[in-house]
Amino acid sequence: MTELIRYIEPTQNNGMKFVRRNMEGSVFMLNLLRFRDIADYTSHPELTPNEPISGAEAFDRYIKHALPFLHESEGEIVFMGNGGEYLIGPEDESWDFVMLIRQSSKQSFLAFSNHTAYLAGIGHRTAAIEDSRLLPITELPKFI
């Protein structure tokens, strides 16, 4: 039986590719997220709530923690919404939540993602997510 691969954090190789990628101007981060039924705080016991909570609730705690650091790094949430099944894509794959984040630059994103105080609460994200995809994208010049 094949083990299901889950993506929660970037691999070292993907992180290096991102750092080396030539990205000018604003960087948008397209997040596709699938939440755990019950948040798993095993890797961050210091953040464990008194009572079990859902993955969606843990992700809400992550967002509340992360927003000040996102704003400090000149970033913003552009879109948050419910996911679902693809219209074009694998029929057996669906996502609970979709989020689009804008950072003013790749450097701003790196500063945000490496901020010590931000990292102190990232365990809420880890506890929340069953699987995810994160696609860094840049805007094309207007062609019309």
C-alpha cells in the first residue's frame, strides 16, 4: 500500500528554489488547505488548548497570531474563502480553505516567515493542517 504524502512545511530543496527564484515586486502566496478534524498539537505541546479543538479552529488561532507580523512585513490577506472539489483537477482531491496573501516582495515574505515571535505561534498552523499547497506567484504586466 502506498503511503499518502502530506505537505505541511516547505522542503529544504523547495525553500532554496524559492530563495533563488527571480521574483520582482509583490509576491502572492496561493494557499490550499485541508484541515484536520481534531487539531494535533503533538509537535507544539506548549500551545495545546485545554480542550480539543478542530483544525479549522486551530487555523483561526494561527491567523490571529500571524496577522500583526504579516502587517508589520507589509503583507496583507487578499482573499480567504471556503474550498471544495475541483472543476478541473483530480476528482478525489478537495480543499477546505483557500487563501491568497500578498507580500510587498520576496524579501518581505522571508522576513515575515523567519520572525522569531511569529515562529512562536506557528504550531497552531501545524496542528491545524492535514495537507496543504503553497504556490508563490507574481503578477504579469497588464497586457490589455
